[in-house]
Amino acid sequence: MKDLENTPDQSPPLQPGERPLLIVIIGPTAVGKTSLAIGIAKWLGCEILNADSRQVYRKMVIGTAQPTPEERAAVPHHLIDFLEPNDSYSAGQYGTDALRWLESWFANHRTAVMVGGSGLYIKAVLEGLDDVPADVKIRLELQKRMEAQGLDVLLEELKALDPAHYAKMDQSNPQRVVRALEVCLASGRPFSSFHRHQPAQRPFDICVIGLEMNRDLLRERIDSRVLDMIASGMEEEAKTLHPLGHLNALQTVGYREWFDYFDGYISKEKAISAIQTHTRQFAKRQMTWFQRMEYVRWFDANNRTAVFEFLSDTCAQRGWGSERNQNLNDTLI
């Protein structure tokens, strides 16, 4: 896979006995993860691993807020914009691909940055996922039921079979709903019972930075970003994808609302308002997931200086401080 190829950078190589460091940037949508990740990667001279389950798809550039061509030119990104919307891709597959890239990258580099808001993708890399059963026949039956009866019917069934997972999952993601219900029906056990209790051992150290923001300010940022995306051509992008609207990849916030507008169910104004509302709801679910993670160092998203100072201290403790501190002030300007 071309996206997993190594690209040389200026990150210092590992010395004998050193363990590489994966810096992970998490937080709700629109909080500023991409900008911070690029700043950190440029400062450390490393590259970025995407951990957004929708940014892996091509043709969904605006609606998924993929990094711009200029941002990707400034710092190479991996596992982004490399699948077609009709390609099936799971968190388990992502974990395999991400760990493969990290193994190759860390063979010659000290640091890498992973950034994204998809909790299950991040868990797959940091902790590993349990080996859960799969039944393609049940999956296909559930997908047919969803098309005929709607997602809410499957959600109610999942709520009855696994209330714990239902309460914390992204209930607007049909692929996740179908997968969880598939496991429940195939195994006779709740999907949540397969969740790993003992994290997998990784050959690299992990530093997780969480970004948080005042709720009202984040709401304003989300609403404003939706309008900016529309000005950048979001409606036109959704229109080209409308014939593919039945695909799991497109059953997501920012596209479903446009499809309802194109199909005559709601007005354009209602579609835009719904995107803003659903995005805010999604951000709340993301924070609920991330706040359950025990090893996150949280920062105010507007205080980049505190993040860089923390990372500078982290690098210094590993004996990497001299070359990093030289350009810290330039990075913060």
C-alpha cells in the first residue's frame, strides 16, 4: 500500500537502547487538533498518522475536514485519503495498518504524531482490540434491515442486547451499530464483553495529549466551521457523492443532512442547521469517550504554549532536549 511507504524526514534516528515516542493528539471535532499536530510534527521533524475514521476516504475532503493540500505539503500525513467510499475498512484493519507504518517509521526515527477523533481507531493502536467474532451473513441481513426499516430499529435492538455499549457508542454511525449488533447476535454475548481489559504491549512509548475547550466557545467554532465548509464547496461535494449515499462511509454527519435536502425531505436551511446540531452532538460523544481514557494529559486548546512546554520537558527527560529546545521559541511565535 503506497500510503504505508516511508518518507525521509529530519527526525533524529534512535540510539541504542532508546524507545521511540508516539505523541497522540485527541479531542472533539473543531477543537484545533490538526493545527496543533502539524505544529508539533514540524517542531520534532516527524510525520503524522491520521486517526479519523472518515478521513481515510477519498472524495470526502471538505465534509470530513481533511487537512488542506498546503498542510499535507508542510508535513506528510499517512493513512488519509487512500480508500474509496465503497471500500470496507474496520478499526481492526486500521490498527494493523497503523502499527505496520509505525514499525517501519520507528526503525529510523524517534518520534511520530498520531491525530484524530475516532476513539476506536486510537484504542486499536494504543491498546489493541479484542478478537471478536464476525458473521458476514448476519451483517448482510442487518444492512438489509437497516435499509428497509432504518437505523433506529437496529439501535433499539442493540440497546436491549448491550445497553453498556449502546450508551457510549457513536449512535449515528451505521457501520458501528451493525458491527456491534452482528457480534451480539453471532456470539450470544454483549459486544462490550469483548472489550480488552489488558492493553497490548507496544514497542514504543505513548504520550497522549487531550485538547478541551469551553462548551460555548466550541459550539461557536463548530457552527462557524460548518459555514466555512459550505463556503468551500461542501454542498457541491455532497452532491457528487449523493449517488453513493447508501454506503456506510457516507452515513455520517455532514453528508446525510445534504442527502435529505437533495431528496426533498428538508430545506437547505434545515440541512445546514442539522449539520451544526449533529456535529455538536458528535463532539459531546467524542469527549465522553476520551474522558474515560486514564492516561490523557489535558490542555486548554487555546494554550498551545503549555502543550509545547510539556512536550519539551518530556523530550528533555529522554535526553532529547537540546535540539528540540533550540527551535521551541520559533515554533510558538
